[in-house]
Amino acid sequence: MNSVKIFLRTDHLNTTGTHTVYIRLISNRRKKDISLHIYVKPNDWMFSKNLVKKSDPKYLRKNKLIKKYLNKAESIVDEYFFNDEQLTFDDFEKKLLNKEYSDASFTDFVNDELAEKNYSAETLKTYLTQITKLQRFKKKLAFSEINKSFITGYKEFMLKELGNNPNTANKSLSMLKTFVNWAVEKNLMKDNPFNNIKITKGKGKREYLNIAELNKLENLYYDKELDYKQLNVLRYFLFVCYTGLRYTDIKNLKYSHIKKRLFRDGEIEFIELKMHKTGLDVSIPIIEKAKKLMPKKIARNQTVFRVLSNQKTNKYLKEIIKTAGIDKNITFHSARHTLATTGLESGIPIEVVSKILGHTEIKMTQIYAKVNDGLKYREMMKLDQSDRQ
């Protein structure tokens, strides 16, 4: 009888201070160990479950790979058992490391691709959520089933059964298109059904807070009327309203990213980092309102805020907005919109706002100038203030 197990090889330490994850085939009291090329620090390994702890920044990707290899290994063992065939170590290794997909294994292919791509934990989680969503429509999906009719049916399912709005459904289709493109590149699909399908992106409503609403939230924070978790979320939400950082950037923000510069008015602190989404270097001055929100520094390499998951952040944020009596659908990303609109309304040049937000093109920032009625009013007031002959 053959059996397989995952284990961390602890008798050899790599130069990076990590150990290697192996899979072992046991056959007739003999064993064969195969490296999975997954590297984990000893303190980041759960020996009871043979999985990677959340303390490893890439735990999600590594665990996905481990489960993938374990499932595949068990399938190989079962296949030889039910066919009453002798499984050799060489056959096992070849089948385990060789990627072969039947027509019905589209989702297996996508999961394998995701496991091997070096995505951040947040990005990987987004893709995996899309796979789960796709499987609600079709549990087992064949490459040959993905055609124009399938895509149309999936969109209708999202709109009618899941209650998604058109933008959400189109975003899911865009991700499915990405998966299909991977399959076409690997010659697993001959034709790309998305070639003749246009995925439109509607104009979503960019919710933001005006200056009065922002002041209301500030008062709520300093009055300490919220519970600890809500205060924590409101703290870094307000900070983003004054800095424009994206979720991943505020989550990874460390005190080492804060630099001091000398100006005529004295010493000024700046956030200097490479934005996760665009890879652009940004330099953001920390105004006094933002500085007051920063917790006490303990270590230079410490993260500034204790940022919860995006989902939990938005959950607490909805409660906070309701408590403040603000009738708007505010999400965490609304903080960036708030900086853009209040900044423009306060007279900050659009070029400066664009640089702070890390936009690659000025036309991305111009969207806020178009929707901002406050900006229009401020500019039109100049006609009242001008001298008339």
C-alpha cells in the first residue's frame, strides 16, 4: 500500500535561513522524498498541520501550492491502486511534477497558475475569490465549455442570482478573460471566446466625504465614543484621507518610510515609498492632522498602523459612518477619493494632487475635477469677487 505525506525538512538549513518543504511517497516500507521548492522559516511552520502560518507574508500562496501537490499525489496513488498497477518512484515523480490537464480541469489549471505566480497575498485572495464565484455557476468546468454562450450565461447568473451590479459582473468577466488568456498561451485552448466580446466598464459612482463630513468623523474620533476596533479603523481611514495611500500601502507603511527634510519653515516629515499597485515612487508631506493620528513609534521597522483585512475594515467603517449620521456608501477606497476632491476644492493644484495620489496620468486626476461641485462653485465665486466696471 502506498501513502504520501508533506513535511518540512529540518535537518538542513538553507542560506536564506529557511527549510524546504518536501512530499514523501512511502511504498513497501521504502520512501522517496521530493522537494516542492517551497521555503519556510522554522517559526512560520505548523508542524501539527504541515502548513505555513499566517506570519509568513506569502503563506496563502505557499499553502495553495502544498495542497495542490498533496491532492495531486493522492490522486496518482489512487489511480495506480484502482488500476491494480505497481507505482514506481520514478513514475510518481514524473507524474507529480508534470502538468497534464484533461479537458475538464480548467479550474485546476487556473489554481496551478495562481500558485506559481508571485502575487501579493491580497491579489491572490482576490483571484481565488473569483474562482470560488465561478464554481458557484459551474463546479467542474471544461476548457471546451468556455464559449460565448457560457460567458453570457455566467454574466446573467451574476446579475440575477448573485445580485451583482453590472460593474462587478464585468470585473469578474475581466478576470475570467485573464484566466482564458493563460490557457490560450499554454495551447490548452485553441480559440479565445473573448476575442469577439467587449467587456464594458460603466461609470461607477465615486463616493467621497466633503470637508464638513470629514470634520464630523474627526470629532467622532477624538470624542472617543467608538469602541476600540472602530477607533482603530477610523484612525487609519482618516490618515488616508490626508495622505491618499491605497489599502496595501497603508497596511505596509512602516516608520522607516517616514523621512525628515529641512525647509525654511523648519523640519517636515514626508512619506516616501514605492506604491504597490503602480510601482511609482511617491513623496507625500505629512500634514499636522495626519501626524496626530500616528501611533507612538517603538521601532523604525515597525508598521505604523494595525490594519485589519479589507473586508473587516469596510465592515467597521460602515458602522462608523452610520454612527456619524453620514448618508453615503463609504468604503475604505473612498478615503483616496476624499483626498482628491477636498484637495482640489481647497485650491491644491491638480498637478500636486496627481503626484500625491501616484497617478500615472493627469487625466486620472481630472475625473475628480469633473465631479467636484465644490470646486466649480469656488471657481465661479471669483466672478462675484472681481471688480466690475
